[in-house]
Amino acid sequence: MNNLKTTSKYGAPLLALALALAACGDASEEASEAVDAATETAEEVAEDAMEDEEAMEDDAMEEEDHSEDAMDDEEAMEDEEAMEEEDAMEDDAMADLPATVVDIAASSDDFSTLVAAVTEAGLVETLQGEGPFTVFAPTNAAFEQALADLGITAEELLAREDLADILTYHVVPGKILAADAIAADGTEIASVQGDTIAVSVVDGNVMVDGATVTAADLEAQNGVVHVIDSVILPG
């Protein structure tokens, strides 16, 4: 529609001029040339107007694309900032945790027998490594019951050749939280010692090889500790 208006605006006067020349002197060659020139000029004007309109439309589309790109960039920046903030919060939370699973055990008198056994077996440095480790930690009471069941003393336990095997049977590579253990109900997980540990859920309690988890998800920077009420033995 705009093109028709433009053609009418510029072409009509030129056509009128050409017709006037034709009226003054028969249908002379000059008048015919004037009509042709006017027609050609009108077509050129219309083409120029169309090109201008298309250029304006292209500019509008390009501006819209730039606007969409700017919105995408802004959203990407917001997402990146949110992720960085979340990572920073996770790092801060991690920094507040005990450094290692050994530190968790050493911080409580309830694990003094376990710490003595780990030290005697030369496993302290291993459990202070990068990990992550999942440790099922028997309490002192659990060790006392185990000693009574085995008919040995604490000194005899610490002197056993298979002490390291007993202790590493309580350790699982990777970080297994209570929710993961519940999801693993009825399955077996491989211990660091090499044998597998049976995981089950009984009356809402997580159990490993018959031992009940009495406190769960004591997290350290290199793993997690779950407290159990009895010593578990490989084989």
C-alpha cells in the first residue's frame, strides 16, 4: 500500500506533464518520450520506496534479534552468577566440616577403641586421604561386645594379624549417605577390604551385616561416618 501511495505521489504529476505536452501538439515523438520517461521514473521511485521499506524491515528484525541476544546474554549471566553463588555456599559449608573421617572419630570418646585400632593398623594416613570414604564406625560398647563374643582382650584384638582387614571391612569407597543406603535396601556394597557388606532396612533402621546404624551422615570433607552398634566381621 505504501508503494502505491509513493507511486501516485511522484508519478501522477509526471504523467500529467507528459499528457499536456501531447495535447499541445498531436501525438508527437517528444510527447511519447515524455510519457515513457515519466512511467520509468515512477517505476524507479516505486522500486526505491520498496527497497527502503525492506531495508527498514530488515533493520527492525536485526534490532529485534539484538534485543533477544541481549536478553539471552542477561539470562546466561544470571544463571552463571546463581551457579557461582551456589558453589560458593557449598564451598563454605564444606569448609565448616571436619577435615577427615578420622577427625570425626577422634573428636568423640565413644570411638577411642576404634581410633586405637586404626592407629595400630597403620590406617590413619589412608583414611586422612582425599577419599571419599564411607565409614561404619563401631562404638566402644560395640567393641566391648565383640571382645566378649570372641573371648579376647582389647590387647589381643590390637595384636591380631587380620586387624587391618577387620577395620577396612568397615570402610566403603565413595560417599554413601543414609538416603543412599535406604535406596540400596536388599543389596550388597563392596568394602575396601574386598568382601561385600549386606545392606537392609528393618523397621525404618538401616542395617549393615546385622549391625544397626544408630547415627547417620556425620560428614567430613573427605567422606561420611555412620555409627553402628556392633562390630562387623568379613567372611
